[in-house]
Amino acid sequence: MSEAIKSSAEEGQAVNAYGWAARDSSGILSPFHFTRRTTGSNDISIKILYCGICHTDLHFVKDEAGMTIYPIVPGHEIVGEVTKVGSSVTKFKVGDIAGVGGMVSSCASCDNCTQGMESYCPKMIWTINHQYQDGSRAFGGYSDKLVVEEQFAVRIPDNLPLEGVAPMLCAGITVYSPMRHFGLFENGKHLGVVGLGGLGHMAVKFAKAVGAKVTVISTSPNKKKEAMEQLGVDDFLISHDREQLQAAVGTMDGIIDTVSASHSLLPLINLLKTDGKLIMVGAPLQPPELPVFPLIMGRKLIAGSLAGGMKETQEMIDFAAKHDITADVEVIPMEYVNTALERVGKNDVKYRFVIDVTNTLNSPY
């Protein structure tokens, strides 16, 4: 148990909090009163301003993976104002803007943690649907406040609009990290992006910022015009058009696959050059077929990637600030959240919903 959490647990204090939670697999959210721990020595307390809606939130509130702990307060794309700092905090002061993504704690001592890869720590604690070592629940950002170890928050630069920053704490770092790790974040590389949603449009923006060629692969022809004219995509392939796919065989250095629905991997593998890399960051619930022969023939790689660690997340935010990159969002009030989740399930959003928490939650605390 970290010192910050241990300190709070020993004090035995709790702070009233308010948010929206799902109580069962219907996934319907409604107002929910709960408690947060008091601010420990290494903690910061945050007044939540904005929280993005991720497809993972939908998976969890409906228990589609069979692992949800109810009640659940979703939300792991959080931006807020620091309202209190613990006695040992050095990175933040009251009034700073902080961001929190998919994790809120880790063991701090394993190889992954010491190398800045906390997201791969076996004892990493998710921001939602998890519990701390003392048994208390981790509730997410569809709520008025959050208490988190300072290590698991990033500083948000002044020049970025906060509603556009929130989704970057998950969607942004989830694509930035593998692009960096697998050598695809370079001028002149040809990157394929499967799916033009919350993650996909961030991958496009990052890749274009470093001078990469970008091809979007999508099931939706109606996204082509916007992708090419507004996002600057170089090419756009319809995933069920065999002629288009055949013309692009062997042209891509890497592909970031953001799609969470079941789909075939073989056409994507064929698009890769020799030594090309297909990186899975979407999470289909049904396991895909794995075509081994084309991997062997092209010395190609299929890999998975989770969100990056905290150092890399801060690097991503700083890169975004330098290049004026944020997510394209539709800002909504809290009372619209159930409709928004339905629309997420239908891919009916460009490209991320963000809840205006501070102005619409109406917290009594």
C-alpha cells in the first residue's frame, strides 16, 4: 500500500462525494452518494471539471466482460482543479490543473514501475471498477471530486482547452504510447489507422504532427470527406472494398487498430510492409482469428499495447501543447450521460463525448 493511501487509511477519515453510478447490467446511471478518502501526505484532491466518455465505460457499466463490481462510477479521462495537496506533494499546488487517466496507483517497486511503465504493474489499480489494497473502492470521474496520489496525475499546460484535453488521458496516451514504442512516431513513416473514433482521430493528429503519411481504414464511407479535409488524412480505405485494399497491399510500416468490434485481421496484415507491425489497442470481446502464414512470410508482428506510464503520459500532454493538439469533442451535461452512452454504442459521436462536470453535476457537497 502506498504511503498516501496508508496515511488516509490510518486517519480513518472520509470525504463525502457525489456522482452518477450504474447499479446493475442495465448500465443505466443515476445519482449516487459515496465517499472518497481524505487527502494523504502524497495525495492531491481535485475538483473535477471535465470527464470524457470512453467505450470502456460502456463495457463496464453493462458488465460486458463479466467483471464489473456494482455500483460503478465510470470515467477515467479526468481533468480538474487541484483543491488540496498533501504535506509531501511537490508536483502540484492548489489552483493547478491536473489530469488523471486509467490508473490511480501501482506497487511502485516492480520492474515495470521502476522503468516508468506503471500501467503494466501486476498490482496497478484502475481508476474505475477496482479497489485499493485496504478494500476501499476506486470510483471514477463521473463525479465531483477525486483524491489521487500525485504520481498518478499529470500537469496540464495553460494553452490547451480543458474539454479537449480530457479524452487524451485515455484515448490520446493509448495511441501515443505504441506509436512511440514501435517506432511509428517518425517523419516519413506510413501509418494505417483502423477506426476513426476517439482513439483513431488522436492517432491521426499525432502522426500528422510528426510528418507521417496516414491512411485511415474504416467501415464508414461517410467519414472520408471529414478525415481528409479536416484531419489531413492522406488516404482513406473502405475496409470491405477489396479493390481498395488490394491496391494498398504491402504499403504500410505500421497499423494502429483501435476497433473494439470483432473484425478480421488478415486484410490488415496484408497491408503491412515486410517487418510491418499491427498494434492492437481496441479490445474486441470476441477473440479474432490469428492468420500465422502471412506473418511468417512477411516477418510481420501483431502486438498489443495498453496506455503508457505516467512519464510518457506527461510527455504526450506536453507534445500536444507544443503542437496545439486536443481531441474533437461534443460537450454534454451530466443528465445526458445515458443517452451519450447509447450513442457511443452506435459509434454516433465525433469523436468523444465529454461531460461538463463542474457546471452540470449539481453536487450537494
